Amino acid sequence: MTRPYRIFRVDTPNNEAYTNSFIMNGNIYVPQMGTANDAAALAVYQTAMPGFTVRGYTYSNYQSTDALHCRVNTIFDDQMIAVRHTPINDLTSYQEYTLTVEIDHHNPLDAETSFIAWSTSSSGPWQQTSLSFSGGNTYSASISSPAHLQSVYYWIQASDTSGRSTSYLSVAHSIPSGPM
């Protein structure tokens, strides 16, 4: 039986925080604890993640329960764009659906690059509809549901005038009780 995952173990006899690494832009930053186990931890990451540059990162105040990942994964951007959307659970075939999206943004949204794109195939072709302002932080767009028992793949993109952009991906399925 083939298993989809391969597990790599990093030995941490002194409770080192090696697994609390940070991956970004093709680099893996592995906390270094100043112990004899540092080099072995880097070697495990190099074996497990071919194609990535593995770098040790030393900081004298790491604890065994926190390290690099915990300290950098929530660096705050006070002008970020946040998209909230409740996905469609079930679709009735050949119906029009209005998707509602809550978008928090600091800068004005760019109407040309803020949209919902959808397709009945995960690889396209994609149809695109601009988001319409509904009031407050609410935007909407209408899409047509697919044929009986097909899925609709859709993604929401919101971009602002500062160049920031974010996407939200989803999929919805036609329910068997829909019209044929």
C-alpha cells in the first residue's frame, strides 16, 4: 500500500524547537538552539525538502514551545485586505446565485481587479464578474450554477489601489435533487 506522506523525524533530546521552522520564498529557516543537534536538524530538513534552501537561524531567547514560526507567522499589516465569505453548500442546477462577500480594506478597492471568477472545471475556462458594492464592507456578484451533478469552482479576488491583493477559493456542488 502506498502512503501519501513520508514522515521525517528531527531528534530533539533536549526539547529543541526545530519543528517550529518558517518557510518563505523557497527558504526554510530552522531555529538553532546552540546544541550539538543543530547540524543534524538542518540535515533532516535538507533531505525532506529538496529544492529549498535550508538556513539555520539563531536567537538566544527561544523556548522549546516557541521559536521562529510562532514569532513571525502573524506579522501584522494594518492595511491588509481581509475577505470573509460563507461558501455555497448545495446548488440547484441552472439557478442564478448571488455570492455575498465581506471585505475589510484600508485603501479603496480597485474595481477592475476585484471580482469573482468561476468555472465548472478546476482548470477553467473561467468566467468573471465584477464585485458590486452593497454597502458597508459588503460586496456581491451573481453566478450561474452548473448542470445537474456538476460542481462550480470559484474564487474571489479583492485588490486595492495600494497594490495589495488577496484571494478566497471555494467549490460548490449541485445536489442530486436539482432539476435534470
